[in-house]
Amino acid sequence: MDMEMHPTEKEFPRRSSDRDGKSEVKWSTAEEMVHDPPISYEVEKRKFVYDVLDDPPLHLTIFFGLQQALLSLSLNLTTTLLVADLACGYGDELLKAELLSTTLFASGMSTLLMVTIGVRLPIYQGPALAFVTPLVALKTLPDWKCPNLEGMNNATVVGEFNQTSNSMSLPTDAREEIRFKLQMMQGSLMVAGILQTLLGATGLIGRLLRFIGPITVVPVLFLIGISIYKTAVKFCNAHFGVAFLTFAVAMVLSLYLEGRKTPIPFWSKTRGFHIIYYPLHTVFSLLIAIVVGWSVSILLTTLGSFSDDPNSAQYFARTDSRLKVIEEASWFYFPYPGQFGPPRFSLDVFVTFLIATLISVIDSVGDYYAVARICDVPPPPTHAVNRGILMEGIMSIVAGSLGAGHATTSYGPNIGAIGFTKVASLRVFVACGIIYIIFGVIGKIGAFFISMPYSVLGGVSMVSFGMFVGFNFANLIPVHLNGRNMSILGISIVFGLMMPLWSKMHSISTGVVDLDRLINAFVGNTMFTGGFIACVLDNTVSGSLEERGLAAWLDETVGKSSTRQKAHLYDVPYLQEKLGRYKWAKYVPFMSGYGKSL
């Protein structure tokens, strides 16, 4: 049946503005559009269904926010399991549930702060990808070896993720050891968070932007991306067929069918039954892919196609493999500072977290500019970058005090999802933050989504990690890809991959134990090594600001007139209106007039 309708019966999108200048899409019939020509997402090449400053309807906002939340769920789960494993809590399901609630709660709070007060761009704040590799490396240190608990539980090890099919009661001394390690992570992360807060509060990070540009950011983000692919493989290992199906559905809906509209049956009192055309399959591509993958997993579980052996990796592709998590999860759980005891300090952990923090700062700066380019808005000004890093530092302190074991930072895969779904509204990311807070506080809801089959999580990870690596290269758009820049990019990536392997073969020894640990920790970190080499070469090899891509980053008025009109989105409404009129405000690094007055 041909779904196309007569022009007089079809509805067209039309943009209107209210008194506050906010725009929205309204629908009108052909007769109503005779003197008010319709706009079309394709005809006018409108880049987004909902722009940064657009406010989608509430019901769509909730679904858009849920889609963004589910996209980043796999990393929340992965990081939680790594922290529990590092603290030797692989046999304590209650600890995992508490850590997961803490992670979800911290992610939600951080996202809300970043979207409303921080850099004010559509950015999800979640467990820092830069912390994943250091957490794995920290497990190799002698002081972090776990006692042998073999025979005390029926733990099943899948890859590097330790799971438990049944609850167990750990001995008192084992629980004390777990809490002691969590307390060391807690205090060390808080100190690293204080340093990050000072970077933003003093405006130092804004001044460093003249030295840290696209040539530095791209190798760092690329090395982060290729260091986490193993995470996707571990999830896909549960059942690669379901993982690939989830991945394929997302690809077809978001890429192959991009530009097409879905015919949707609709009924209204004025027009009765009719068909409206909306890019539903594009804006909900990831959510639809998750539903399809989960549904197929339910069917295959019912048919007995998956192994029911808890020792098999395929067991975690079953939809009933972790139903016990939902049963045992409490209805309400409120994370609070010091829930695992008073904070302690460890030099090894601090150095590890400090490196991860520095990498996450560079990661965030690159993400700010990447999302601004994707959303077709001006590059974030200095005061917005300072404010963003300030908020991330504050939330690192909060996450540390809660005992999360990791910081929160901007998450690249969610930025890539904006390009897939064509939804860039700030309101959607506010909803995403609220959803994560609800997941963290209401344990049953969070446990339901955490019970998602690993194979489905693997398919989502393939999409999200791929988008993270791919959209990272958007930072190279203002860069001249000449011999100088291509050489620096290639050399820094090779050094980033080579030096950690060399450091394992030839440990650096100065005779001072603490200094040896510090040097080897820095040299052995692939992201830090690659970023450091790239930064040094970019600032010592002759090259103009325009050639290096820094001119576009530092030019806050770059872009078309339509994008320049959106520059006010970086101003925090209350702070700017109430405090911006005072003379001293121009000396505050995170106020709007700071960059122009100094």
C-alpha cells in the first residue's frame, strides 16, 4: 500500500518562535501553508530534528533521554565491575549493587551540572574512559593482589569481569579488606579532584588552550578508543550473533535510512485518522536496536538456544541469567559520602588517578569542541571551558567521597549518538541526568536495565565505541593535514602504543621507590605518553595557529551567522544576569566577560 497521501492531506513542519525567542516545530496542512511556506528537514538541510535550543515535547524528551541513558549503560556496568574486582569484592553482590547505584547517581548529578551550569552543551557525564585502563593496571601491583578465596564461592569469571551466580557471605576480615581498598581509592580520587577543580577555578585550563589543540587531543582520544575495544569484545563474547544483530539494526536505521521519514498513523479530534511523517527510526535508532536485541534474546532463551551453564560465557546472553539481581536489589538506596568508611590516601592510587584525571581533562576539552562542531554552534569560549572543567572537578570530589572509585567526565559515544539520532536538545540531556539519578536511587529500576543481556550490551558498545573513535576525528576539520601535522599525529600514536610495552620490559629505576613508581606510571600509560609527545611536538615544531587548528578553536565567532546567534547558550542565565553587571565579575575565570577583558 502506498503510504503517500494527497498534498492537501499531508502535514508539513513549520517553525515558529515565542516571545522568549524559543523555537518549536508545529504541523500545518497544505492549505494553511499557502502564505507561510513549509520547511523541510531535507529541503532546508536542517541538520537536526531538534536543535540545541529546541524543546521537544515532554514524552519525546523522556524517550530521547532514556535512549542516551541506555547507550552509556554498558560503561557504567563495566567500570563498576572493575572497581569491585580491584577492591577484591568480586564475591559480594551487595557491594556491586551499592557501587552501581553510586555510579549511576554520580553520573546523573554530573550530567545535570554540566548541562545547566558547566559548559552548557549536550554532553553526558559518566565514568571516565581514561580510568578504565589505569584501574586494570592497578590490579597488577603487589599491594592490590586479592586473597585467594577459591572454594568459598561459586564465582564465575568471564573475561576480566568476575560474576557470582548466587549471593554469598564474605568473612569479616575480607569485608574489611574491601572497605580499606575502597577508602584508599576514595581519598586519592578526592585529592585528584581538588587539583582538577583548581584548573577550572583559576582559569589555568583556559590559558593552556593555546598549547593544547586538536593535534594533542586527537591522539589522546584515539588511544583511549582503541584501548577499550576489548570491553566490547568481552560483552559480545556472550553471543556474537545477537550482538551483531543489535549493531546492524542501529546501523541500518541511523545510516542507511537516514533522510527518510517514517509514516506514522495518527488520530486527532480535528482531522481524525491520518498519516504523519516523522524520522522516528533515526531519532530512536539505538533504542529500537536495544529492544530488538533484547527481544531476540528472550526468544532464544525461551527456546533453550543459550547455554544454561553458569561457567559458560554464553550464559550471560540469557535474559534470566541475572534475574536474581532484580530480586535482591533494594527498592531505595541513597548513596552518601563516607558510605564505605573514612577516606584514606595511597600514593600509588593517587598517581594512577592523577594521570587519568589529566587525560580526562584533555578528553573533555576535545569533547567540548567536538560536540560544538557537531551541534553547529560556536566553539565554547574560555569561560565555558573553565566552568566545565570546574564542574567536572567538583563532581570528581563528590564521586570520590561517595566511594565510586572513578571520576565522571564527558562521554564521547553519547556525543556521537547526537549525529546518529539528529537530536541535540539540552533538554534531552537534562532528562538523561534525571533518569540516571532515578536509576541510582530506585534500585529495582536500575537492576532491571542492568540485567540487559551482555550480548545486547556488546552490540551497543560496538556502536558507541565506534562513534567515539570516529567522531573524534571531527577535531581535525580545522587542521591543515600537511606533512607536519600528519607526522606529529602518526608519531604520537606510535609512541603511545610503544612506550607502555617498553616500560614493561625495562622498568625505570632511579633508586627512589616513590619516584620510580611515579615515572613508570606516567611512561606506562598509553594515553599520557601519546598526548605528551603530541603536545611537545605540536608546540615546538614550526607551525601557525591556523595550520594547527588552534585559530578555529580560539575564535569564538567562527561559523555562520546562524551559529553565532547561539553563542549566548554558554552564559549561565542566573549568574550572568545577577552577577555579570558587577565590575569584579570580569576577573572571574568562569564568567562570560572573562576571556574578553583580560
